[in-house]
Amino acid sequence: MYEKNGEKYFVVDSHMHFWKAGPDNWVPGAEQYAKGWIECFHAYMSLAPKETHWPIEKFMSYTEDDLMKDVFEDGYVDVAIFQPTYLKEWYTEGFNTTEQNAALGEKHPGMFVLNTRFDPRDGDAGIEELKANVERYGSRGVKLYTAEWNAGSRGYKLTDPAAYRYLEKAQEFGIKNIHVHKGPTIWPLDKDAFDVSDVDHAATDFPELNFIVEHVGLPRIEDFCFMATQEPNVYAGLSVVIGGLMHARPRFFAKVMGELLFWVGEDKMTFGSDYGIWEPKWQVEGFVDWDFPEGDEFADYPRLGVEGKKKILGLNAAKLYDLKVPDELQLKEAEPAAQDDAKLVTQ
């Protein structure tokens, strides 16, 4: 829990990782891709305050102790949601798998939500794996990487028939939250595979699923906003938005937040630190203190108050995942006006 100026914030980090990316996990023959991927991730860390930067050696293989301290002890997070990314063509044991995350979650009950993933190119075997993961780990959400390489394929779309089959099965198994990476690319993946247009079709055809678009489709912020405003089940995942822009590009951050607030609204936005690219501590502190900078170009955007920040930092994600929020951290309901305050209207 984070507290500032007498206000208490229930923090749900809805997008974080515990990866294994050192050379000992690189697939022989694919070393250049495994190395390039993690080096590209590490370059994004430079967008955070300098004092939070890590050397590449730590970044490749940070420890359980690092994570627990950075996320929970120092980072104010009450509940963290794992979003796995497999990349088994480049990493022998996977970059960040459901099983790796579950091993940590089992050691720290109640602190993590264990999401899983699927790839529609995996056929019947992938559906069986998805079912087994849901049954074993109680997963309520999946993370999808539509640009991931798989047996010669360099991406898929949510509108593919195979993807629809998986979405149907995921819903049948009890999944309700679909987190889709649609944002900045990471070398060597293809940028066009992260286009947000396929989310539009899927969200319409699966109205009972929630589609959390991680990284809000950056740099295609307008495309995302115009799509998300018409789809009631599309949410804006703010990982990368806060970590990548708030410190390094504050005026661009204000523009992106303004567009999101205007079109999507504070009820459909979720905080994610994208740990271990960025630590949550400075993001939570900075976001609670944040306001639009001076300038006419920001004048027509909705303002974001304390209640909105509480929703974004945790309450919206808690609602999506049916997480129990202590009573003192809930939003206070407005009290109805007393009868004595009503004025009688006479003819």
C-alpha cells in the first residue's frame, strides 16, 4: 500500500515478469536473437531515472530477492499479476513461463496472480496445455504475443480462425482477461504484428472477454483510442506508458494520458510497471504526484484526480480479477443528500 497526503492507494501491478535471460538459457544457433532481445529490453531501462538503472548482467538474471524487494518491499505493490512470455525459439527453458512464475507464486501465497498464455499456432496440444495451466494455477487471464516467432511463422492475428478457436476455449476454461501486447516492438520481432486492428474484431465477437491492450498500441495511440472508445470490453494497459514516458518524455506522456482520459476514461485504465524493465517505486510515486504541465495544448483534456489515480493504480485491475480490496482502501461512496437539504418546489 502507498500513502500520500493522507490518501491510501491499493496498488495492483498488472504487468510484470520474472525472466531467465542469461547466456546459459540461449538456444544454440539462436544466440543472436536471445541476446538482441534482452539487450533491447535493457535499452528501454534507460528511459527511467538514472539511479534505477541496472547493469546488463543483473538485468539478464535478477533474483527472487531482487523482485520481492523491488516490487513489494520498496515498490508499494499489494498484488502483482504475472504476464508470461515464452520465446522458446530463443530461450531453452523459455524466457518467462507460467511454470517459472508459479514456482515463485507458490512460495509467496496471495501476492501474485498467475496468468498463463497461449499461441494458436500450437494446435490441439496448445489447447490441452492451456486447459492444464488453468486447472493447475487457477489462471483467470492470458498474455498474448501476436508477434512471437513460432516454427517459421513471424506472427498471427487475433482474427485468425485458429485464434478464435483458442479464444472460445479460453472462455470455456474460465479465462476472462486477455492481455495483448500491442505496443513498442522488441528486436527482432516485427512492428506490424503489434497493430491493434485485430483487437477491434475480437472484442466485438467476444463481448464477455476483457481485452487489456498492453502498452496501448504505442506508437499508434490514436488508433487504439478510437477503437477502445467504441468497445466497452477494451482496456488500456499503462505498462510502458508510465515507465517509458513519464520520466523521459513528460510532455508526450501528458499527451498520451490526455488522449486516454478523453477517449477511454479512468475506469478502463490499469497500472503495470513492466518489471524488471522498470521498478514500480518511482512509477507509483511519480504517478500519484503527476498533473498536466502548463500549456494550452493540454487545456481540453480531462483532469485526473485522486479517485482516478486510485482506480488506475489498483482498483480497476482488482475489479477485473475479483481481488479483495480492504474496506479502507475502497473509494468512498458519495453520501446521499439529507432530506432536510431538499427544497420544496411549489406551483
